[in-house]
Amino acid sequence: MKQLFLIIAILSLHGCNRPEGEMIMEVADEETFEDLLSIPISEQPPPPPSITSGTEQISKKTIKTGGINFQSQDIVEDYQTIRELLPRYDAYIEHENQSRTKERISYQLTIRVPSTVYDSLFVTFSTIGHRLENKYSSIKDVTENYYDLSTRIKNDKLLEKRYLKILESATEIKDILEIENKLNQIRTDIENLQGQFNYLSKQVSLSTISLSFYEELPYVYDASQRGGFLAKIFSAINNGWQGFLNFVIGLIAFWPFLILLIVLGYFIKKFRSQKN
């Protein structure tokens, strides 16, 4: 144990001669080392900032979202138009839903498009359809959250290197186990933060447009859905008319046999008249 702290102290003295901005690990005695291991990962002091950190360019990060609702006269044609537009803007459909009732056919599309061409595609979508019913667009500033996550990830990675440096010099099993436990906690935090950062980065780079459009279907009377005496009369009339149409269609379908019967009837009648 004492050998470990002596090595760490030597590393600390050596770090004093390094250029400003490099990580310096100062451990003077056994109590300092024990205190470091006892501090929760979330409360660990971050390493000294890099020299270049002050010159880092900070650009504004925003999330763009919008939606358009419209009525269509030909929903199949409008849907095909939307599909043909997507490759021109490097966009794609993330989610699609189609529904159909007796009154209408509806589509709900969630489209992801690079934020650099979001405005152009949004305006183009606004011109599709028979009647525009609603459209909205919003921009959310996430600059602070974006760079906060980025900084926390960098600090945790530097803290990970800090513990790895100590682990290289550790000889006692107890020290090794404690350091590895701290490393596991740090790496878990890094994975969680990295997941949040990746999701936020995707939201920033790819904007979202929600499309909802529908086509009204012609009204079709359905007497079976209605009750009462009048409804039954209308249903009987409709059934009778449909039966008559089916009879006519059936006769037309058997026209070769009708012609054959007429020809046979003619010859039979002629034969009888000659016999008489």
C-alpha cells in the first residue's frame, strides 16, 4: 500500500513540470488516496481544462419540428408525390400509418429530413393536396444541453484515464478491486451520457415533419345499419332491384344458349308445318 502512495506522489511531483492543461494527479498520503476512492463518481472533481478548451467554437444547436394536415382529392396520387420528393432531400419515412373507414381514407407519416433542407421540404409539402387545413413549425434551442453533455462526457473520460493511471501502479488486491469498481461506475456514466448525446445529436441533425392527410369517400347507403319499418321497405326495394339486375345479367351471360333455343324452336316449328 505504501509503495503505491509513494509512486502516486512521485507522479504528482513529475506532473508539476508538465505544461499547463495536462492532467495532474496529486496524492500526498494514504488519507488522500482513501478520500479519492470514497468520493462518489458524480462528485469527483473534473480534471483541469485543456489549453484549447477556451478556443472551442460553439455553434447554436436547434431541433426543428413541423406538421401539415390537408385534405386530398386523390390520396393515392398525393402519397406517390410525397414518396418521390423524399430522395431529392435525403429524407425518409420513419413511421407510416394508414387507416380506412366508410367515410374516408387517411395517412399519417413521420418524415425525417436533414435540418439544412427542412424549410425547403416543409414549404414543398404545404403545396400538396386539395385543401390545407393546418400547419405548424417550431424550433427548440438545445445548445446549452448539447455542450453540457459533451463536456460531461469529456470530463468522465479524463477521469477514467486518471483511474487507469492509478490502476497501473496498484499492487494490493484491495486497491485494485476498489479502483476497478470506480472505473465500472465511470464507464456506466459515460455510456448513459453518450446515449443521451447521440440521441440529441440525431434530433439536431435530422428534423421531423409530421404529415396527416385524408380523402373523403362517396356516401353509400347501407340499409342493414338502420332499423324500423321504413328501413325494411327500403331494404326490400333495394333487394328486389338487385335481384332483377342479377336476373338480367344472368340472361345476358347465357345468350349462346338462348340463341341455340331460338334456332331449335325455329326448326321444330318448320318441321311440324311441313308435316301437316
